Amino acid sequence: MTTVSDPAAGSWLAEARPALRATVRIGPGLLKGPSTVHIIGDRETQAFLKVGPREAFLMAQLDGRRTLAEIGVAYAEQFGKRLGEAHWQQLLGLLHSHALVEPAVPEQLDAVREKAAVARRAAGRSPLLWRRPVPGAAELAVPLARKIGWLLSPWAAVPLALIGSLVAVLVLLNWSTLWSAVADSPSRWTATLLGLTVGWLVIAGHEFFHGIACVRYGGRPSEIGVMWRFPMIAPYCKVDDVVTFARPGQRVVTSFAGIYVNLIALIPFAALWRWGPQTGWWQGLAAALLLFGVVAAVANLVPVLKLDGYHMLEHATSTSNLQGESFRFAGAFLRRGPAGIAGYPRRAKAIYTGYAVLATAIIGPAIVLLVRSWYLTLADLWSPGVAVAVLVGEAVAVGGLLRWAVVWRRKATEAA
């Protein structure tokens, strides 16, 4: 970084008063590996830029009132260095190229908007992931937030979430009874099919509430649509603006909003089970809805599946790419010992160690149980030797598929 002894060395520094565009938001500091990053978001173009703490500090001062020389003094007080003209030119050039400062002509905004859209499409397509936005769906979140956003206020959300959680606990405690009700239903398959259909609609509401929560805190969902994520098809909602919310609580609530819908949907299903017909098709339907609803809520809470529970944990710890950075941290420790993680701050060490232990505690037993169950099934059908051969072949095939998908996505991202 260039330093100078006099903040007014360049006359233009004492006169220039650049300002960020009104729609630009500077996100809070997020831990990413051993470093801290800030995400800069533009609500108009839906484009994002990742910068360091020093750049974020400077951008926060660009209000159109203070000169660059005055901002340079504040920067020197904060970081112990003065900025030279070359550094200002580099920073302002970066901001101008992303249309983050005034003035920005419509043609430039359109170009930035299109580039951001292309990047989103590239990130949303891979051999194991495919997204299709529904035209106009994201815009519906704004009027919906005005009409039903009150459901996210604490006085409504806390009691409803508690009641839904109580229902979920009761469902888990009475799982066998509910399962038997589905199995003994006169038209088991129709009850199951309708239960899946209603469950899919609940998932759609789940995704819309992510968008509604985003709007409630000043953001906008960028996409709402249908996603194929191996091996299922489901609605999805992208709320990229969440990383620019200053308060961790707002980011956590935005991620929790979907699970909240799953929980409150259990309440009418439980009422149908408790006060509806005690035998027959309707009871089977109520049981199916409760079982599907609880499975969806619990699955979303698992912090290793990169669903809502994972993002809640990520936002609560103010981290970026928590899973990937935790595994990278663990790999560095396993390869080089304490020397491999010496550059990480104490907070990062605590967070990444905790997540790595948590992920191992969940993934390890899950893999063991899955492999054991599948082995016993295959051994019963054929023989232990055939079962082992099939398991090894499947492991090689899955590993190859995942590696191919990762390489494919990396190349697609680089091309975009």
C-alpha cells in the first residue's frame, strides 16, 4: 500500500467527495478461513462484491460529504497508515467498474445486472443441481410481506414456533402409532400421495417465507423457483441480500423462517389427527402429513446438509462457507499439526474445530448405519461376498460422480 506524509498531497483528494449509490449495502465482517471479509450488495443490480475490512471501512465513509483527504485521515487513525493517490485510484476504479458509486449510467447498471444474472445461473447449474426461477415469483414476496409479514413478529412467531415444536416432539414420541395409521389406511397410497402433495405445497410456503423475511429486514429475494438437487425436486428461494444484514439475529431469522412454516403447518395437521375421524382414510392422511412434516423440519435442521440449519449456524457465527473452511482447517491440522493452523485467529480455531467435530459426529455414525443396513440387505439377498463387492463398486461410482461434479462446477464457474 502506498503511503504519504501529507493527506492533501494530491489536490483532487482534498476536493473529491465520491458517494456510494443509495442501493449499495455494506455487509458485516464474516470470518472466512483466517481472514475477515465483507460482502457488498447492490439492491438494484443484485450484484455482489467481496472485499476486506480496510476496503469496507473506506466504502462506509463514501457519503458524498467528506473529501477523500478527510477519509484518509480517519483511515490513518483506524489502521495506522495513510493512503496514497494510487491506492485511491485503484479503489475508485474498482467501485466504478461495479457501478457502486455515483454517477452510474443506466447502460452500466444493465451490464452489471446481466453479469450478475449470468453468474447466478452458472452457480445454479451442475450435474447434481439445477435451478429454474419462476418469472415474477420473487416479486410476490414484497406484497406478501406487507400482508402476512406480521407472522414473523416475536409476539406471533414465538408462541406458534413453540406449539409447532411441541407437536413435532409428540410426533416423534408416537412415531410407531402414526406409521401404523398410514399403513392401515384403507387407501394407503392415495393418502400417501396426497400427503406428499400437501407437503410439497408446505415446502413452497417454506421458501416464500425466506423471501418474506428477507423483505422484512430490507432485502429482496433474487429468485424463487423450482430446483432439482440430487435426488429430489423442490421449490427454492435465493435470499442473497441476507449477507448484508448488519445484525446476526436478522440473518438467523431469515434462514429459520422456512422451518418456522414447517412447524406451524404441523398445528392444523395435529388438529385433524386429534379431532378428525379416528379411523379410516382421513386418519391415515393426518398421520402422513405429520410424519412428512416432521421429517422435513428435522432434515432442514441438520447442520451438515447445507439447508436452513446449516445457514442458521453460519449466520449465528458470522462466518462465510463454514463447512468448506472447517474441513480445510481440519485438513491443514491433520497434514501439518499445530503449525498448519498457526495463522488462524483464536475465534476461527474455536468455530472451525467445533463444526468439524459436530460434522464428524453426525456424518460418521450416519455412514456406518447406512452401510451396515445396506450390507445386511444385500447379504440377505445374495451373499456376504457379493454384498462387499457391490458396496465397493457403489463407493467408487459415487466418489467418481462427486469428483466429476466438483470439477464440472469449477470449470463452469471459471467460464462464467
